[in-house]
Amino acid sequence: RDINMDQYGYGCSFVMEPDSRSYECAVCLMIFREPNLTSCCGNHFCRACIEPIIEAGQPCPLCKESSFSTMRNKGLERELKQEKVWCSYKERGCQWSGELGKLDEHTNSDCPYVKVECSLGCGAIMERRCLSEHESGPCPNRPWYASFEDPSMKMLAEKIESLSGENTALKNDLAAVKEKMESVSSENAELKREIVEVRNQQSKDLQERANLLSKLDAANSERTIILARLDTLASQMDEIGLKAEKRRSTLEREENLPTMSPERTHSRKTLEREENLPTINPERTNSRKRSSVFLETSTELLSSAETPINIVPFSFSVANFRQRKKNEAEHYSTPFYSHQRGYKMCIRVDANGSMEGRGTHVSVYAYLMCGEFDDELEWPFSGIVVVRLLNQHREKDHYEKGIYFESAQSHGMADRVIVGSRAPQGQGFSQFIPHIDISQDTARKRHYLKDDCLKFVIVAVEMSSSTASRPSDDEPPSKHVSFFSKLLKN
């Protein structure tokens, strides 16, 4: 009978039977294959024979112990593989003999009596010695050139068959390349669409900016007209006041006379009527001046309301983070001011990092900008910009760092911006936060990157006493304690 050599023991016989011990498994009654020693009775079994018994919870086949374990006996296995045996198909005619360790190699590749399946896929099973005759004769799947007797013709036919197979492989590769090209074309179309959307958005932003500038110009023009009218009205009121003063002094001189002519009486009544006019006295003149100052202040507030100013604390977001990281794109925040009538700044975020942090960290830099209140401020700027990366998982465990500006070490980055809209270089961190720390950390409840977006908050901009803006005459001294000075003390 045929024997499956991959299961149970070796179905062969020894050339010379061992004298001192038995190498036969009590389950399959064949020579041990991977012998395992039992802990209960110390007998050996094939690994493939004893493992199903243990898994099924059955007792030992020999001593009937219900609970036992096994251990592979490699010493016995080496001893067995050195014993000489006959081929498992000796009864069918195979005369091979050799070490047990080489039996599987002989059976799987050389033994002519082992039954194998047709290599051409017809499903027929036969002894290996009959395989060649079957594949060249009755096999329905034999090659079309198998009947050629001329060796050169057979070689040529085999070459044609090989080229045909290569041609099929090339066709498959070509189809894969076409599919890849279609995918790339689709991605290209998507990128073009995104570019068009970005350009349209830029056009809208420019148009909105132009509209705001035109509104600002109109407000300035209206303010100029109002101020001119106020100046004209003030001049007229001054002239009326001078005339009234002259007539009052004339009336006072006439009252000192003993008699009063009808002309003088008429002059006095006229003066009394003119005294009822507004803003003749100094108090009304001061009221006119206060009205002018109020109108000028109101016009300035109206102009500032049309162009809103961002004041710290200020928040902004960096969207499409992964695409920015892939493209190594920089993101500049909307400009903001450190305080009312303070320093104008912006924040730059490099998704893929820069310098020492390129490819491993997110980089963050603060830039000074040209602001409308720079004439009122002290230069160079000296202080700290506190930048906070928000934990979007919960309202704590945010990531925060301070960017220091020190005039002695700023290399021009803290100087007033004269040329351009912002400083040529910024102060900050090339290694603000590692990339591996911004993803979701469920165990620590931290999630800085959410929906492909980072959210930042400029918590504070603290100045040293040398760079704080000079208070006006009407302003009381600030009661705020500098956070920058506290950090220096710590």
C-alpha cells in the first residue's frame, strides 16, 4: 500500500534489525518520526501520533494516565537517522538502501515507484517511472510539439512556447502600466482642479482686499471733508465772537454817559440780541474744540472698525497638514498685534520641518512685521511669544513653548521692519514638536493632529520693560506684571 511520508512514522524496514531496543511507535506501528517522550510512563511515540491524543484529552495509549505531557527526544532522533534502512517501496522493486535521515529525499525525488500526479495537469496519478511515457503519449494536455521526433524541431517548438509565455507576461505588464498611467492621469486632473480652486480663492481674497481699501479711502475722504467743515465753522464762530466783544465794549462806554441817544439805545439792543448767539463765551469755544476732538476720534474708530485688528490671544489653524508635509509647504498665519497699538507679528509653520528638524519635526517661527504703530514703540523688540499647540482630544495637556527675542542675540530679527512687509528671518524652533508626537495617543489622551488639521493659539506676547510702548499723557501706567521678567528670574 502507498504510505504518506509526511505523517506518522517511517514505513520502511531496517537493513539490520537493532539488537537492544525497539524503535516502533505503539500507535502507527512504524519507525519513530520525531520521537516524543511521555512524562507518565516514559515511552516514545511519533509526534504526529501523540499530539492529536493530547489535544483530544485522551489518556496515554500505553499506561492510560489521563494527564501527561511530552518532550521531543532529539538524541534518539539522531540515533535513528544514522540507522540504515530499505526504501519504503522495496516490495514493489526499489533496491535503494541508506541512512534513515536520507529516506525522505530519496522518496520525494528519485524513487521510481512513488506515485505522482501528471505535471501537465491532466489529473492522472501513476508511478514516477511511467510519468515520462504518459506525458509524451496519452496525456491529453501534452504539448503540441511532443510528437516531433527531430530534436531540433522539438527545441524550436519549446523556444516558441517560451516566447509565447514571455509575450503573455509582457501583455500583462503593459496592462498594469496602462492602469497606472490612468491612475496618475486622474491624480493630475485632481491636482489641476485644486490649483484652479486655490487661484479662484486668491482672486476673491484680492478683490475683498481691494474693496476694503476702497472703503478705507472713502472713509478718509469723508473725514477730511468733515474736518474742513469744522475748521470753516470754527472760523465763522471766532469772527462772530470778535464782533460781539467790540459791541459790548461800545455799550459799556455809552452807559457811562448821562444821557443816551436813540441811536445808542438801538446799538445796545442789537448787542443784547447778539449776546444770545452760541459759542460767544470761552466755555462754548471749549465745547466746540471738544466736539472737534470727539468727531476726529469717532472717525478714527470707524476707520479701524472697517479694517479689524487681531489682538493676542490669537488663534489660527494649519489645514491639509499631510499634503503640506509632503510638499514641504510653509504656512503663514494672519498678522496679529501683541496688544493695542503694539507690535505687528505673524507665525510661520513648516509641516515637514526645516534645518535640524526637516523630515522629523514641525518647525514654528515668529516674524516681526511692519505695523502702523511702530513709531510709538521701542526698538529692537525684546520679549517672548508664547505659542500653544492645542490638544484636540480634551481641554488640557496642550503643548506650549516660548519664542524669545533678545536684542543682543537677535541678529537683526528683532529690529524694526523698514523694507518689505515682514522681517527677512524669524525667531523660533526648527524642532518645535516631533512628528511622532502629534498623532493620536489614546493611552495619554492626546490628539494634536485631528481631521488633518493643527490648531495653534498665541497665548501671550510679553515684552521686557525696555520694549513696552510709551504710555500717552492720558493713559495711567500699566498694572500688568511682565511674564517675560518672571521667566528670566526662574
